[in-house]
Amino acid sequence: MKTSNPQSWQEQNTHQRLKTLCCFLSAYATAMLSAGTTTSRIERCVNRIASRYGVGVDLSILPTRVLMSVWHVNHHHYYSIVGQTQSDGINLAVSTELSLLSHEIEEWRPTEEVPEPVMPIALATAKMNGIIATPRINHWAVIVLTSVANLSFCELFGGDLCAMAIVFVATAVGFFYKEKMLSWHIDGKLVVLLSAMISAILGASGFIFGISTTPETALGTSVLWLVPGIRFINAVSDMLRGQYLVAQSRMSEALIITICLSMGLCLALLITKIQWV
């Protein structure tokens, strides 16, 4: 009759723990990258969690992949995994909540219900999945808030009340059709082009109907809601941190969106036959 080897069992248990931790950290990092988080923030949060669980971690972030390796302090056991990002668009709420989760794990204290000295990985995974599954803000609320924000740009650049009203309507209609086209699985670049064209055509109402003293401001600001500002900011931040591949990917994506936006505006000018200098 064979007897079990305690050392072998302990090694298997350690390896399984590393595997579970690596899978959790990989899913965590890919979720943050998918939500549009900067690479420096992802690294800080992952290292914070790994330190709390007493493991070492190597993290390589690529534009659509995360390479993760977790090892035991004595380097006798390690586990590696490649995570793939999801194209769910930028979600600052998810990014913020996942960042707060890393602090919650770091500051974990045992309770009567959960007496473990560190947060159980199963609990951390459940919290992470709950954050990722959180529905976005109401669709109509986003349309209204985006329209009000773009209206504010119009006022900032000297637009009158009629111009602000035109921008509000142009933004709301453009955003509505953008969401519709995305739900129809139309290519995102074409969606940006068409959305910009729709908003710009409506933004040209001041020229067409002569209902504003600042029609050029209404037309110029009607497409500003499509400017990928967060992508530009993240790209510069990643570049300063030395993450050149991710920075180049994000900058290229932002530039392509800007080009599509400009093409949509030019098409609107051609359709309305407005000579705007």
C-alpha cells in the first residue's frame, strides 16, 4: 500500500494556488485594459494585489493581450497565462471600481464570517465579476448628459442660445444613431464617420435656416462629442511611462477616429453646400 508524500501534496497545493491567483490577476488586468485604464495604473493595482497575497508577478501589457507570470517567493513554482482584452469600449466606472478593489484586497482584515488573513481568491473573483457585469448608466441619460456637455462647448466658444439649442439636438440625434449603428454591428470607424456627418448636417441648421447669429460655432462644435480625448490622454500617459506599443496603438486608434470624424464633417459640408472658411 502506497503512502502519500506530504511534500508532494504541499507542492501541488502551492502550484494550484499560484494558478488560481494567476488566472484572477490576468482576468483583473485584462478587464482594466479593456476598460481603458492606463498601463501605469494597471501595474500598480496588480502589484498591490500580488504583494498582499505574498507572490511575485511579471506583467507585460500589449495592445490586445496581457502576459502574466506569477511565482512563489522561493521561485520553485510559477504559473503563466496570456489574457485577451474585450472590445467593450472605455468604461471609467469599471476602471475606478477595479482600482478600488485592489485597495480593498490590500486593506483586508479578517471578520467573523471570513476569518482568513487575506481576502479569499474566490471572494475577490466574485467581486471582480460583479464589477465587470455592472450595467452601464441609462442610455437616455448618457444621451442627455453628452448633449449638455457639447452644448457647454458651444457656449464656451461664444455660441448664442440658438446655436446652443442646435448643438444639443445635433449631438442627441448623432449619439442616438451612433448607438443604433453599433447595435447593428457596423464597423466602428464607419459609425464615427456617419455619426459626425449626421451631427454636422443638423449643426448646419444655423446656416440653412438663418436662425443663429453664430452658425459657424454651432457647426464647429456639433461634432466635438466624438473627439477621442480619453484615448489621446491615455496614449500620452503610456508613452511617458515607456509603454510604447500600447501608446502607439491607442494613439493610432485616436487618430483614426479623428480622421473619420473630419471626413464626416467634410461630407456634411459637401451635402449642405456650405462654403465655410
